[in-house]
Amino acid sequence: MKKMIVMLLTASMLMALAGCGSSAPAAAPAPAAEEKKEEAAAPAAEAKEADDDEDDDADFTTVTDGVLTMATNAYFPPYEYYEGGNIVGIDADIAAAIAEKLGLELHIEDMEFDSIITAVQAGKADMGLAGMTVTEERKQNVNFSESYATGVQVVIVTEDSDIQSIDDLADKQIGVQLATTGDIYCTDDFGEDHVEQFNKGNDAVMALKTGKVDAVVIDNEPAKSYVAATDGLKILDTEYVVEEYAAAINKDNTALLDAIDDALEDLKEDGTLDAIISKYISTEK
Ligand code: GLN
């Protein structure tokens, strides 16, 4: 912003010097927000996806024998959140169903969203399950299972906000959850000076409520929960980015990836997945 003012001043000073005082310099057009989302090609990662060897299923290993360790960030309702001392939600239920299919006991580790991929890479967790969007960049570091749900990045604003569309976010302050796709897209589209990162989605929403940011970009289902729990906020009727959620698994553990994919396939076919999702998400909009 400062840069812009300096530029305008410089321009008007030049014009004054040149003796053409009357007409003000035209404002620079607002930067367009519709740059294509970064989808960096990752040719090396693709080849692995073909390996679908049914015989491997029994060969997978887990970090702790007999246990499926899931890494998540339990502040992302209705996918994962605390109910009393327990982590519950769509991902917790799906993980429990996968663990049961694989004959494992489920153990859930709560951590910052930012640490999940590292935990999976470092062999501290078997599976990141956290409403995590499949991106080309993350695919450099982990393998993703088949997708089990769709997510949409949406915009939350105050009820009296003048923001009506994604383009109106230019020059505003946008709250996001650190290292999420909302953070990545907003930083790309609007610049890091316009993005404020919070550790938890709810912290971003509280900053909106108290006027510290003008909007929050976050996944649609947590957005609905936050807005339902907070007076004076609304979700814009616009889809910023549509995404796929999947489980993140260590690149070396392709046997576990296959086993989880098989389990997910079964859970899709026998209706368990739908039942879990509709337990937490009402179909009426
Ligand atoms: N879907 C978003 C992402 O993967 C947010 C996930 C989350 O905050 N748990 O970046």
C-alpha cells in the first residue's frame, strides 16, 4: 500500500514538474484475482500410482505394531474436533473404520496442521487424515489415498461487509489457517501482505468477528460450523476453489497405501462412508 502511495506521489510530482497539473493520474487497475491456481507438474510422482498389487495387502507395516496412528489437527469440525476429551468427526470415524478393516487399533495424534505431513514423512504417523486437500506440492512429500470427500474453499465475512465476491478481497486483510490451501491460494492471489495466518481456523474467525481481518478463507464445512456458532457472520455464495480430500501416507509405505485404498473402496461400496458423512453433515443446504 505504501508503495502505491509513493508511486502516485512520484507520478503527480512528475506531472507537476512537466506542467500538466490539472488531470490526476489514473489509478492503477486492481490486480486481477483470477490467476490460475498453481498446479506445478510433478511427473515423477505419477508413475507410482499405477502400482495396485492386490497381493501386497497383507505386507504393510505400521509405526507401532497392531496400531494405525493417525495424525490430525483436531480443530476442523465436522472432520475432527474434540467432544469432551475425545477426538471425533468424519475423519476420526473413517479412520476407525479403516483400522477395523485392517485389523488395527486406531490411535489419533493431535498436532498443528503444518506438522502432519512431516510426521508422516518422519515415520511418526501412518496416515495424515485431516480434511487434507490433495495438492501437487504435497504429493512431492507424501502419497495420497483415493479421495474420500470434496472440500470447497469459501469466504466468511461479517453480515454487513461490502465484500461480495472473490475479487472484492483485493486490498482487504484475509485471515487463514496457517499452511492450508486457503493460505496458499490467498497468498498467491492477493499477496502475503494481505494474508494473516492463524494456527487454528477458529482463531481466524475470531479475528474477523473482532474486526482484525475483513474476511476468512477456509473450507466450507468448518466455515458452516464456525458461522453457526458465531453471530453476525455469513458465508459468501461463491466457491473460491473446489478440492479433494485424501489420506496422506509415507511414500515408502506403498503397501499401506494399497491397503488403505482397498479399505476405502470397501467403505464406499458398502455405504459406510456415506453413512459417516451424513452423520456429521446435513444434506439440506
Ligand atoms: N483442506 C485444507 C488443506 O488441506 C484445510 C485442512 C485443515 O485445515 N485441516 O489445506
